[in-house]
Amino acid sequence: MLSFESVEEVCESKSITLVVHPAIRRAVKGYEESFYIGLRCFLKGETDGL
């Protein structure tokens, strides 16, 4: 399962700062995978993330 921590690790490895408001983090708790699927694809260079 994709989590905030795994997304943050990828961002850190690419010297990208990920900023997510704490309220948003709480709101998507448990849905991180679907919330970040586009971001993960973009960061891995698989697609434009749309």
C-alpha cells in the first residue's frame, strides 16, 4: 500500500518538497493509495500523473 511515507521518500530522493496540509492528511487516511496514485506515477516517470 502506498503511504505518505513512501511518497515522501520518493520526493526526497528527487529533491522535491511535498507539502500536504495536516487536515488533508487526516482526511485521506486510509485512502493514500488512490489519493497519490497519480503523484507516484509522475514521480516514477511512468506518466504525467493525470
